Amino acid sequence: MSRPRRSLRLLAWTVLGGSLLAASPSLLAPGQPLESALSPGETHTYRAELAAGHAWRIAVEQRGIDVELAAQGPDGRRTAVDAPFDRQGTETLVIAPAASGIFEIAVTAREPAAPAGRYEIRLDELPRASELDRHRAAAESAMSRAGERYREGSQGRRPALAEYRKAVEEWRAGGDRRQEARALYAAAVLARLVDDTREALKTGEEALPLWQGLGDRLWEGATWNEIGLDRLRLGETAEARSAFEKAATLCREAGDRYGEGAALANLCVTDLARGELKAGLACYERALPVLREVKAESLAASALINVGRVYDIFGEPDAALARYREARERMHAVGDRTGEAQTLNFIGVLHQELGNSQEALADFGAAMDTFRTLGNRRWLAFGLHNTGAVYQGLGEWTRAASAYEEALRLRREIGEKAEEAATLSNLGLVYAALGRTGEALECHQKALVLRRETGDRWGEGVALTQAGRDALALGDTAAALAHFDHAIELLQAAGSRADEAEALCSRGEAFLQTRAPVRALESLQEALRLSQATGHRATEAHAEYWLARAERASGHLAAARTHAGAALEILETLRTRIGGADLRVSFSALRHQVYELDLDLLMESHRTEPSAGWDRAALETAERARARTLVELLNEAGVDVHQGVDPALLERRVSLLRRLSAKTERALREHPKGADERAALEEERLAVLRDLDAVEAEIRERSPGFAALTQPQPLSAAGIQALLDPDTLLLSYSLGEERSYLWAVSSDRIESFELPGRGRVEELARKVHEDLSRFDVEDRRQEADDTAALGRLLLGPVAGRLQGKRLVVVPDGALEYVPFGALPSPEGPEAAPLIERHEIADLPSASALAVQRRLLERRPPAAKRLAVIADPVFDLRDPRVAARGTVRSAVRSGEGDPPVFERLPASRQEAEAIAALVPREESMLALGFDAALPRVLDDRLSGFRVVHFATHGVIDAERPALSGLALSMVDAAGRPQEGFLHLHDVYNLKLDADLVVLSGCRTALGKEVRGEGLIGLTRGFQYAGAPRVLASLWRVEDQATAALMARFYRALWIDKLPPAAALRQAQLGLRGQRRWRDPYFWAGFVLEGDWR
């Protein structure tokens, strides 16, 4: 809460412009002051004849009304000033005309909703005869220039501050203590507004004794209010409170109700800063009537924001939202852009706490745009912090850390201890999730110290909850319980029921670790009650999850299933409110433990009641957990979410995509030198992704098409069976901490099997992938042993059920890296690879296949057969480039320094051999310079049944959005051009293709996300319309790949085989040649999607 208002600075001249010459002007003569009443929205005009060669001062003494002063000379030039004095003090405008003439002067009431007030205006010539005269004239001129710059808004604040400092020195030299105090006060306000808080405090403390010596109680009170604001920002809550109390008393004695209201409202902020939320709410009940009485709209709106925040913390979201909406209306009414953005920020916080992540990101993004435009670093830090909280809630740890780190940097620069503590607390949690344990503990310890230093009991309670979780992670349950008990006590006293619920959940977890399930149930049931009462759905899901664990530990299996099911229902609801696909993916990974618990409980019930159908229910839970984001994306594929959305918002999205592409191109071309340069570029890309997330969320919020979508439902067990023909067996795997499961599903039968836990399965799967992905003759004995062990583990339970079946594998976790065709078959003693007897295809989930088939029923076949994009030109050194240069292209693979792109010589022969199989009029062959972005974008690939890329894939396993395909990066004249097909671009393609082939290295890989699979290029092309994608699991050899592809397309088009059968025939043909017999050459490509 600030006494000097920060509204209308950019709009003031607009208010002036239309009415400056409209009223009949009065004559203003030198030395003859005029006094007048002024109403809101009114402008009074005056005329004055000013002679050249002199300096003239126009001064308006404000008496209960905030005005802006402007003058226009005979040459039409207008000058306007505004100082940070609110409804008291003097506005000064100095004019030194180059030519004599009549000047039009205007006095405009700035606050449209404020009460009427009075002012006195006078015109004086500034004498320059003596040294004192010259100092005073220089001071008045500096004050005038400061008013001009301050009126410009945020960009003019620092220049205005410099002018006020000049004025201080000149007034001091001229011996005018009152005017010196006036300039010091203005400088203190400006220093605070530019976030130089310590300088602001120092300047305010310089002004204070001057006002005291002059006996001016009104301005002494105003200065105490400024000092209190500075103390509050520095975390000195007790000192701030003392200052505000003095300010309120002095303003009351001086009859300044506006100043009294501002000081009272600031006193309420100190209650909140100490965590005394109930006291703060009661305080606002006393302060708000005063602010309403004096019609201080911006100050009242700021107070309402804080009241709304308290209601939010108390778990009363409807009351909070009502206050926020009233505050936003008031801010909008007075044109306070900063205040509107602040309100939007808190509405975003409320949305985020209620689980509406999409709305929250849109709110924060819009608010931060305003803060950046206005140069408001303090509130930009709030937006970044809150954006980090959304990412944290979604499990998007890297983006969360980036946002928090930027917020922390700003908050430390500004010097706000309380807000620094809040960011440190959350950053510590994110560091812990990233495995940076030491940094996490350091953050939490610093946060707790800062909370205690600032006297924030509510914040201390939150920090103690985090300290307890740190102790729990280290195995010190006694210390953890002590922290949780203290935290609960503080949070109960503060009235923060939502945070109390989190602490109770954590205490319940600690009791479970000490094998005290009864006490755990008591704590968790209270947490559930509080979270339901406050509407905090994420905390409610957390409580339900731990209640399921506690009931299971108590032997209450049915109750455990009920709680686990309730947790799942909440999470299913929450994930539908998340806009961005990659954010939904992260959320699914974070919450996958709930699916895993539910599945495990169902299979435990199956062990006790084998004929009750619990294993079928468990299969349905596994399907609910699997590839949900892809299923939802496929469901959205027919909807244009951009239709009906503001074109300016769509253009901003395009601009951000261009920026992201440009930064990726820079990384590819320039190969950043050293860790610092790489980190800087990475942070730039993360910042663009952060903005893009906010814009995408806002687009979806405003899209009529998206709003009309209904969420697809995962398949039932019977629905999965209905997808299968009699010759197909679906093998669905689900990996769990203690035990894993396999379901063998045919059109007439479902069987389930228990497998070892995730650790054992994934260790062996990764070892097999490592063995197969390198050609090492000496290591083949170990490879055979490893593949045999994995084959027995994964296929042994169904050995008698495979004969004559096509195998469709739904893998989980690290099984995504395994080419099942290379595993030895369990059906015979000779250990032949599975591909010898079976066609094999992978599926991300059965539900994804069902959605794809439904969509394709309505799609006519593409008119042409084949589009091939191959053998791009990456580098000026390529002999195909006419002009030579020194540019080098590089690719970031997420594995150390990026390798240089090299030409793939066999890819041209591969492309030409494939194209030769179809008539020329049914194909498009884009080679060399033609293998460029324009050939791919703008729906150029939409008319082809098969799309084949033979080029380098760029896989970013941490940030899938930065993955893509490398196309031609220079043109025939050697000019660099954009040549990176981003994953964002892939999602925006409109394909009619039945099959996409990614004939490059590791194109089937991506970010490994629990429950979602590998998120990368394959998913992008499936969303773009391809029901099948053929891609590679490792760095495939160039010539072997060309040979495999030639065989694959002959089988597909000459032998008329379905894709899965064609791939099997090609792989067997390659394996039959001595030079390609090793699995490294033939097993690397897998088909994901429909086998038909």
C-alpha cells in the first residue's frame, strides 16, 4: 500500500489533450494567485502572456485534490508535469519562452472518482540577480523537469529521480528548507518506485527532521508513511509498524483523511507480514471505510486485493474472488494498469490453488506482460514466482527452477526479505525434486531464517513444514514430527487452513514411516476435512492418497481402494484444466504414483479374490494412466483452437515461436562456447518457453472450439479386446516400485501375471538397449545373456500363448527402449529372435489407437503416395554450395557438447530408391537444397499417404519442445536460412499420411515420462495425423538403414504387406545377410501405431 499513487501516469496526457483549449480561459497575471474548486474529470484553463528572455514559474498548490499541470505555447508545443505528491503539495512548471506570446495553461483533476478539492495557481518570474536566486531558479527548473519525466511513467522514473536529487542540492544551497524537504520526499518516493529501497529509506530519513523542524505535521506524517513502506520491503516489520502508527496519528491530527487511510491500510499489511491474518482482516475493516470515504480508489482496490488474499488463505475462494473482482473494477475505473495487473496476478494465484493451471498461466502471463511494459520489477518477480509455482505443481521442474531463480534474482536486487524467503522455500522443493539435495537444504534453511527475521509466523509455519519434509527425506522422523507439530500450531494460529492441511498430510506420512497407522489416519483425516472445506483440490488428492496408504497399512483393503479411487478422480479433473500438452505430460508423471497405488491395490484384491474381476479393473487403471496426454491431443486434432481468438494473441504466439526457432538455430550454428554461454542460451530458451506456455494457455481459455471439447474416456477392458482381431495378442506392461504386472489380452481372453519391481526390469532393459545400440563383436556373449534374461522375464509368463499371434506391445518405462523383435522367443530351444515368428508393433496405449481409428474413419485417403525429404545441406562447407564460408552447424543432443551435423551420403540413394517404386506423378522428392522448411510447412505434405524423412533428428530428452529435425540450413547461394523443424512445427502440420518414416538416428526417443512414455517426435507426428510412425531407437548405421528402407518399401508396395508385416520382412531380409546379421543393424527401427 503506497500513499503516492502510481496510476494514470501513461494516460494523463490523453485526459488533458481533448480539453486543454476547450474551456473559456481566465487571465493569469504574475504575482496574482487565483484559487478555485475543482471537481473530478474537470479541467480549468488560463491564459498568460509570457515575455521571452525570462524564466517563468507556474505553481499549483494542491489542497485535497491531485492535479496535472500543462502549458501550450504559441508554437503549439505542450509541456505537462505531475509530481508524486498525491492530493497535497505543489506542482511546478518552469517555462523559458524563446519568443514572447500567449500561453494556454490547464489544470486537470487526475482522479476521475475522487472527491472535489481546491487549488491555488500562481505565475511568477524567477529572479536570477543573486547567487541565492540562481540556486532557487535552478532548483525550480529541476523540479519542473522531474515532473515532466515522472509523468512519462515507469521509463521516466530514474531520470525524474536524478532531477529531484539535483533539486535537493540547489534548494540546500539556496537555504530553502521547506523546498529541500519537498524535493527529498519526492526523491524518496521515486527511489522506492525504482526498487532502490535502501536509498529510499535513507532519503526519507533525511527529509523527516526538516519537516519536524518546520512543524509541518501533514508532511511529517506522509514521510513516516514512506519510511514505513521502505522498512516493510526490507523485512523490518516492527519498525515499519511503528512508522505507520506515527503516520496515522500525524495525518489524523493534520486533518488529512487520505493520508490517514493510507497509513491505516499499511498497518494492516504489517499484520499480514507477521502472519497475523485474522488481525489483518480486522484491521482492513477499519481502514477500508476511510479509503472509501476519501474515494481513494487505487488504495481501496489494493486493500481489497490483500483482503482477498487473506480469504484465499482462509480457504474461502468465493469470498476471495469477489474481493479481487471488485478491486479490478476499481483499478480499471481509474486507469490503474499496474493495479489491474496486480489483481490479475492474485486471481491467477487463486486459480492455481484451485487446480486451474491453464487459467493461472494465462493470468500470470498477461500480468507479467503489463509489468514488463511498465518496468515494474517488483511485481514482475511476483509473476515469475507464481509461474514457477504452477510449473512446480505440474512437475515441470526445470521450468519451475528457471522461473524461481529469475524471481529470486529480482527480489534480492530489490531487497525484499519476505518475498525472497517465499521464493527460496519453493526453489528448495524444486531443487529436491531435481536431486540437488544440498542446494535444497540450503534454500530451506535460509528461508526459515528470513521468515523469523521478518516476524512472519505464517511463513515460518510454511517453512517448518518444508524443514520437516527435509528431515523426513533424510530418515530423521523424530525431527520431522517435531517440525510438523510446530508448523501446525503456527498455521492454526494464523488461520491458514490450506497450509495446515499440507502440514497435516506430511505429519501423516511421517507417522506411517514410524509404523503408527492409527495416528497417521487421524492426521490425514483432518487434512482431508480441511482441504475439502477450503476447496484446495490438489491437497485433497494428496490427503486421499496417503489415507489409502494408511488404510492399507491398517489392513483395510476396501477402504484403501476407496481413497485411492477418490484421489484418481480428483487428479483426472485437475489434469483437464491444464492447457499445454507438455505441461499435462509433466502433471501425469508427478501424479503417476496415485495410479500405481490404485493398480497395486486392485491386483492385491485379485490375489485374494481371483474370480472377482479385480485384474480387469487393474488393466483399466493401467490404461487410464497410460499416454493420456496423447489421447487428449488426438481428440483435439480435429478442432481449430485458434478460431475465434484475438488475432493479436495469435500473432504473439507466432512471434514467440519465431524467437524459439531463432534461438535454436543460434545453438545449432554457433555452438556456444563454455558452460556459461550454454547456460545463458538455455535460460533464454526457457524464458521463451515460459511466455509461450502462458500464451497457449490464454488461447485455449478464449477458444470456443476448445471449450466445447469433451474429454475422451479411456477404454474399458472389453473395449481393449474389441480392438483386437483373433490373430493379435496385446501385451500390456505396467512397472511398479515393488512389483510389476503383465496383461495378455486377446479378443476372447484376459490374463494377468506378476513380474519383478521396476528397478530390476528397467536395469535389465537399459542394459539390453546399451548392448544392442553399439556394434561390438567381442561383447556379443554378454548381449546374448542379457537379451535372454530380459526375454525370460518379459515373455516367459506367456510362452505358451504366443504361437501364431501378431504381438502388439504396450510398454512402460524403460521398456520403451527395447526392440521386442530382438528378444529371444520363449517358444523354442533355439533362442531365435521373436521377429522370426511374429509381426510386432508398439502402442502408446490402446485408447490412443481407438481414438486414431475413430478419426481416420472420416478421413479420405490422400491423393498421392509418397513425399520424401532427404539429404539436406547443413553447412557452407558442403560441396553443393556455390559460395563458401565458415559457418558450422551443430546439434544439441542433451548429451554433452553438440556434435557437428554431417551429411548422410546414403540418404540420397535411399530416397531415390524408394521414389523409384512409385510413379513420378504420385511422389514428391525433395533433396539437397529442396529439403528445406518451406517444403514441409504450409500444408505442403498434406496430400501424401507416406511421408519419409531421411535426416538428422535432434532429441532433447529434458525439454521435448526443443526437439526436431534438421533440414537445409543454407540455400544454393550459401545464405544461411532457417532450417530446423521444431516439435512445435510438427504438431502444427496437417498430414493425411497413413505412415511417417523417420529414417534418422534415435528418432523414436524423447523425454521419458512415467505413464506417458517417450515424448518426442513420434508423438508429434501422431498428433499431426499419422496413425503409424516408423522410427529408430539408436544411432543407426547409414548404409544399413538405406538397405532396410528399400526392403521395407518393396514389401509395403510390391508385396502389398501391412506396415508391421513389411517391417518384419525387411528386418528378416537384412538379418539374412552376413554383414547385417548383428541386431545393431536391423533391430533399431520400431513401428509405433496401428499394425493393420
